Amino acid sequence: MLKSLIRKLAATFDVALVDVQKNYGQDGMFTAHYPRFHSDPRFQPAYKRGIKASLGIDPKFEWRVHVALWSALKALSVSGDFVECGVNAGFISSAIMNYLDWNSRERGFYLVDTFAGPILDQYSPQEITNGRLKIAEAALSARAYVTDLERVQANFSEWKNAHVIQGAVPGILSSLIISKVAFLHIDMNCAAPESAALEFLWPRLSPGAFVLLDDYAYDGHECQAQALDEVAQRLGAVILTLPTGQGLIVK
Ligand SMILES: C[S@@+](CC[C@H](N)C(=O)[O-])C[C@H]1O[C@@H](n2cnc3c(N)ncnc32)[C@H](O)[C@@H]1O
């Protein structure tokens, strides 16, 4: 009786009922909708190339990678280079380069990271209170951040115009010789460098360029979201909140 009433209400409002057997759940996202990207023949090879970059580790974040691949593909219709701030082993950027057949493209992909993990004194008092510093310290001592620059360079060596840049954001950004950016991926898990990267690179982003904010709505990353919101408001940018936890701006 109750079940049939719920079904009738759901049908009236066109709301999908949650069927735990059938639903998609991964990476903090649960949905009754279909991962249509599974039928894209280029998705799995790209995802597998990401796993290879990560030395066989699968973080199980397919839908996030799908969003990154889609925005990178769309960014090909915009002029400029691609930039990632926060590369680590290069999962997402390797997946993108595989997906876009990077050697057939005449663009640079700038891959910026300390390759020594996060900069601990960049965390704000609020981030420290929220436990972000402790999480970073634990990740550093568990060697979760890649520090082997040669390994990263070897990973990207199959692609031309892949520039691995070691340095700290925001300071390193002014040394990059990039006049136009079509795609920017920000993924440093810390509010100060993320908001500074958005602010610094904004004037270089071509009209229609894509900015993907990896942790924008992700649980535990509220300080990043707040800092990015403040910068976006100043710049007149509007962030789309995605159920994957990412944020997306189209300039
Ligand atoms: C979550 S990981 C990036 C993951 C990567 N995008 C992927 O696809 O797997 C965060 C990275 O940001 C880097 N990072 C943090 N703060 C940074 C800063 N201020 N400048 C440069 N890199 C930074 C860390 O070294 C780490 O490798």
C-alpha cells in the first residue's frame, strides 16, 4: 500500500526511485541515473592510462574522469594550451592526453606540481581546524604524494608538448610562458594556491575556456570552495556545482 503510494508520487513528480541493486555509486556519488559514458569506446582506454600513470592504483572515480575528459574535449574548440595545477602521478592528465590523442594536437600541456606534496604553511587556520593539515601530513608520511620527478617525466614522455614543471603555485606560474589557456584543471587540495591559480590564470583563459575545480563540492574541502567562490565572484565567473564534487567554469 505504502510502496504503491510512493511509486505513484514518484511517477507524478518524475522522480527516479532509488533501487540499491541497480544504482551507480562511486566516489561519494550515488545516483539512479546511468553512467552513459561507459558506452564511449575511448573512455576505458583513457581511464586505464590513468591507472597506469598511478602505478596500477584505481581511485575509482570514473564519473570525475568522465567530466574531465568531456571538458578537455570541448576545450579543443578553444584556442590555447592546457594547464593542470596539482598533477601528482598524473592520473587525470594522462587520461586526458590518451583520450585526446595528444600527439595529434599542436598544443602544450603544462603539468605543474611541487612533486614534493602540498606546502604545509599554505593551509589557513580554518583548514587546519578542519583537519586538512593533518590529512596532508598523513598522506606525506604514507608517501601518497609522488616525489619521484623522473618517474613522472617518464610517464609523460610518450606525448610531445607535455611540459612537467616542478614548482610551487602560485609563485611558479609567472615563469610559465603561456599566452592563452583553453583548459585549466585545479587540484591542489588547498585553498590558497587554488584560488591564486584561478586569479592569476583568469586573464590568460580564452573566451569559452574550461576551468575544472576538482574538489569544489567535495566533502571536507569547504575552505577551497569558499576561496574559489570569492575569486569567482570578483572575476564575474559562475561555478557549476557537479554531483561528482567538481566545479566547472566556462569563461
Ligand atoms: C590531489 S593531488 C593531484 C591529483 C591529480 N590531479 C591526479 O589526477 O591524480 C594534489 C597535488 O597537488 C600538489 N600541490 C599541493 N599544493 C601545491 C602547490 N602550492 N603548488 C604546486 N603543487 C601543489 C601536491 O604535490 C599533489 O601532488
